[in-house]
Amino acid sequence: MSDVLDRVAITAAAAIDLEDLVGYIAERNPAAAERTREAILAEFTRLARLSPRLDGRTVALRTGEVCRRSFVHPAVIFYRRAPGVLEVVRVLHHAREPITR
């Protein structure tokens, strides 16, 4: 039986965040950077599953935007849902200054 998934949409800001995060790690350890990228992409797929639907805590960003968040070491993934779509809003290193209120 195959998984039924929402479509994953990644905002331009989230795509840049992901590349910056992976690039930062790659400067120190290229293998760890690739493992991190794979883990984050796998989390996108996990979050997009319709069953079981597993959501992180709801948070408000400083912009006032309401999202959910999920953690994949060392990243925090901010996302929201629309019918049939999982939209990845940001992907930040956990040690960065928080973007939530």
C-alpha cells in the first residue's frame, strides 16, 4: 500500500534557508550535510502524509503569520497546511535567533 500525500510546496525563503543550512554544515562535514538534507526532506514527506496526520505545535511568527513547527536536528521546519498542500515556510538552524513571538 502506498502512502497518500499532500503536495509539498516549498517557499523561496525556505529553499534558500535549506541551502544555507546545508552549505554551512558542508563547510565542516560534507557527509553530515547530505544526511541533514535527506532527513529534512524525509520530514517534509512525513508531514505531508494524510494518515497518520502528525502535526507540530502551532506558533506565531514575528510577521503575525501562524504556522506549525517540526524539529529535525539541527533544523526547525515551519509549515502550514492548505487543502491538499503542505507549504514549507522556513527551514532554520535551531541555534538561530527565533522567528516566533
